[in-house]
Amino acid sequence: MKMQKRAQTCLCISVALMLIALVLSIFGLGINRGIDFEGGLSIVYQMGSAFDNADVETALKNAGINEYQIAKAGAGQTELQLRIKAIDSESGVEDLRKSLETELSAKYPEMKTHDATVSYVGGVASGTLLRNAIWSVVAAAAAMLIYIALRFDLNMGVAAVFGILHDVLIMLSFMVFARSFLQMNSTFIAAMLTIVGYSINNTIIIFDRIRENHRKAAYAALPREEIVTISVKESLGRTINTTLTTLVTILALYILGVTSIKEFALPIIVGIIAGVYSANLINGYIWAALTEWRSERAAKAKVAKA
């Protein structure tokens, strides 16, 4: 099964990135798992009034805490919920509480420090959530394989599923390379599932154009790889416009958003780029190679019967 040389090069680049990420993971430099995966310390305060997350972030950083999650809850959003990676000693927890309460109560006098709830929690995503995410990707890939096989043909379905897996693995590889400044939390699971939907959209648009061109009498004598190239070029303007529109929005979220938003936006940016890359430079050529391979097998079988 032969592929166009340019598509082979692009696929080799992707495989090389994945292999580097795999090697790094084997040597203990894999994905930096965040609080959702590792568990940690949970502290809940009743602030008595609305509060600003930026004030809480400043207090945490002044206390030497750089890995945390902040959430608001309760009526009027006056309940502060903190998740912090586990602290080794009980005295360390007390020192952290004292530092936080001193700084925050100075800005929010109604803060009820004596009613704070402190507990250790397990990693919610390391078990059920992660398994559900994996099964969601598998189920989505299977459903898309069936849909595209019925709407187009089986080879296009296989190529589309390959593209989905490619984009997800590229996102995971990026998380390995970015481990020094980016953690994997439950927001990454949401980003991964979002990219599965976004990626297949680009692929289906190009496959639709390939199907139209494949049926044209003017292209009947052309190799399927050439039909793919023509179809990609004809769809390129739309692909660029939709991708840039999406990227501008996500970049704005990344630049202006808080830490939790950035943890969601950056993998999305990588996934969008990977999706455009695979949809335009890999997936169609996989369809062409599979179709040529099946045609050759059918021709050989026909000759053998004769």
C-alpha cells in the first residue's frame, strides 16, 4: 500500500513526535498530571461576600503554592473552594491556612476562618473520568466510522478514524513536551473530546469534495492521489477561513483567560492545528492508498480466478 511521498513525510513527522513523547514518558518525563489526577488538599471557606479569584491567586502564590484550582460555589458565589496538591506535613497545612487566612481576611473581613473545611481528596479523573473519556473517544470513532462508511465508503471511514486518533495522540504528545508549564486536568479531557468533533468536520468536508471529484468523468483517468490533491486545494480557502476564525477566538481565551481557561485553550489550539494538518495532508491520501490497495487485490483475485 503506497502513499504519496508528501503524505508519507507528514505521517513520519507525526510518528516521530509521538515516539519522542513515548520515550520521554518511559524515562519519567511524561505528562504532568494535575490535581484532578493526583488528588490533593481541599479547603473550603465561607467568604461572606463576593470575592475576586485574583486575590486568592495572589495569596496562594505568596504562600508558595503554584499548583492549585479555585472554584466559587454557594448562594451569591461566596464560597471559596480550593484544591491544592497534597502537602507532606500537618504543620505545612497549618502554615498554609494561617498565611491564606491572614491575607484574605484583610481584604474580606467577613471571611469565616473558623468554619473552614479541610480534607484530602483522591484523583477523580485518574479512574472513572479517564476511563469514560477513553470510551467516549472509542465510541465516537466507531460511530463516525459507521456513518462515514454509509455516507461515503469504508475506506474513508477508516481514514477518518485514523485522523481522529492522530489528532488525539498529537495532543497527548504536546502535553508531554509542555509538562514544565502545563498540567493535565479534567479540562484537558474536555479539550480532547472537543477536538474529536472539530477534526472530523474538516475531514468530512474534504472527503465530500473528493467524492464529487472522483465521480467526474474529467478526472476518471487521474490517479486517486491526484484527485485528493485537487480536492484539498479546492477546499483550502474554506479550511483557512474557518480555522483562522476559530483560532482567533481560542487565542483570545488563552491570552485573556485565567489559568483554568488557559489549560483548556492551549490543547485546543494544538488540536485545531493537528486537525487541519491531518485533514489536508494525511487522511485523504490514506483513503487513496487504501482504495488503490483494495483495487489491486480485487484485480489480482480476478486474474487468479481466470
